[in-house]
Amino acid sequence: MKRIVLTGGGTAGHVTPNIALIPGLVQQDYEIQYIGSYDGIEKRLIEELGIPYHGISSGKLRRYFDLKNFSDPFRVINGYFQAKKLLKELKPDLIFSKGGFVTVPVVQAAKRLHIPVIIHESDMTPGLANKLAIPAATKVCCNFPETVPLLPKGKAVLTGSPIRQQLHQGNRLRALDFCGFTAEKPVLLIIGGSLGSVAVNNAVRGILPELLKSFQIIHLCGKGNLDEKLTGTPGYVQYEYIQEELADLFALADVVVSRAGANAICELLDLRKPMLLIPLSAAASRGDQILNARSFRKQGFCEMLEEENITPDLLLSSILNLYENRETYIRAMEKSDVSDAVNTIISLILQISG
């Protein structure tokens, strides 16, 4: 039996692609171990699956001034020696790294021990943690065609992002019952991101009466962002967060308005859901969501609105146009080369681990 170490953490987006690979790895008789931080979101998500979990010290590498910049390098160094000790004990055939700062010491330790490493980069341009790890990688999987030229020659593999297969098992009838909706009217799903988006939430609620003339609306608005005044509005349901019923809600949705986080939009691509993307502004991020959305628009998968340009009329017309032309977007997504990322990545793992 071969052994693989998965690593990645800090946000759900650095964990769920690893989780999506687990069933396929089990099917190929891999023994799976996981290395993450002591108390990151990855610890709970992985332990719930019964996968052996090993915590190490980790620190964030910041481009801006922060007092922790003086202490975190020592935590990273400590994490390196912890990872090196763990890898000597585990003796994995391969490391698969999804990114996040906890992966930097793991990948560097693997390089020192001559263990092959596959890295996955979700965004169009690599984040800082992956930039530091890429020189140690055997291969680098990516989501976007535009990323390939940015990576070292011979390392880049265009795979797409691994998607949890249970998302394909949604049931429209269960979702209709869950939401109290009718089957006679189309459904618009609004996704504000795991923490919710004030800008997206407010923009949608500002045109809610007009939207309800054409759609039933499911609004995933994020923790603390429910609007009690709208509770009980016919044709409108709002949830802070959905987990078990998410696949059903995806199955029910005709069109989607979403932020442009790489994993989220790759799930929508895999599910063939026409989408209007409203990326985080460059002022609130490193601009990766804007690049992600522009790439999807260029490939014909979505409509896009930049946050700074949103007006009520423009948002309403964009959503109506998206629904009217939904079949065009679906046809474009069906031609995508990155719609079977799980099997593509597992084939790569099998090839490299021998």
C-alpha cells in the first residue's frame, strides 16, 4: 500500500480540494495522512473524516508591517523541523499540497528528504505560500490556462480544481421542500462567500422586489448577515451557512450570483451553473478574484460585474440577461478541458509516486 500526505489549511478553500481527492485515493489503495496547523479549520474537517491528522507549528508570511512578522518566522522554522521529523516517521511516497502557510515547512522538509511534491494552485496567480513552495515541487496543478506560462517550464499541469463528488448528488425535489418553493418559477442562488459580503448582500436586497417578479431566491448571506425584516418574504429564503443541503440547493438553482473565489467558481463550472461573478475588489484583496472572474468571462462561462461599478439597474439587467442566455453559458462550460480534475490529479499522483 502506498502512502500519501495531504497538506493545506488556513481556509476551507485550502482543505476541500484535498477532501475531494480522498475517495479516489482510497479507491487506489493509498494510505492517507494529513499535516496541518494545530488549530486551523483543516483540523476539524479532516478529523471528521477519520483521517490521521498531525498538527505542526505555522506562521503567516505577511507583505505588510505587523509585530507578528518578528515572531512568525520562528514558528515556521519550528514547523519545518516538526514536519521533517513527521515525514521521516511516515515515509510517504508523495506529498500533495493545496496551499496555505502551513504547507511551506511541509514542502521544504519534503524537498530536503527527496519526497516528490505535487502542489495545487487555485487562483490565476500563485499566492505567497505557493510561490515559496513551487521551487520544491515536482508538478504544479492549476485551474486557469493563463497560469501555465507563469509557472516553471515543465512543472505546470492544467487540471482544474478537485470538486467534492457529493455536490453532484443533489436533489431538486428535496430542495424545493426545504425552501418551500414551487417548481413553476426559476430559482436564483446568491452566494456571498463563507463570511458573507456586505456589498453583494446589500446590492441584492436593494433590488429584491424586482428580482422576485422573475425568480425565487436562495440567499447564502454569511454569518451574522441575516436581515430579520425579510424573514417570511414569499419566494425568498436566507441562510447564514448551508452544509448538508448545499448539493440540493445547487441542483435547484437555475442561475447563480457569486463571489469569484477559485474553488467556488470551479464548483459552479463543474455543475454547469450559469453565473454572474462579483469579485472582491482589489482594495480588499490581492486582486486574485478579479483575475479569476476575467478568465471565466473570457472562456464564456460567466457574466462579470466589478463591485465598484454595481448599480441597482445594472445588477438587475445582468441577472436577467444571465438567465435569458443561460444555455449559451452551459454550452461553453460543457466544452471545458478542466471538468474532471479529481481523476486527472489522481492519475498524476499515480504516475509520480510510481
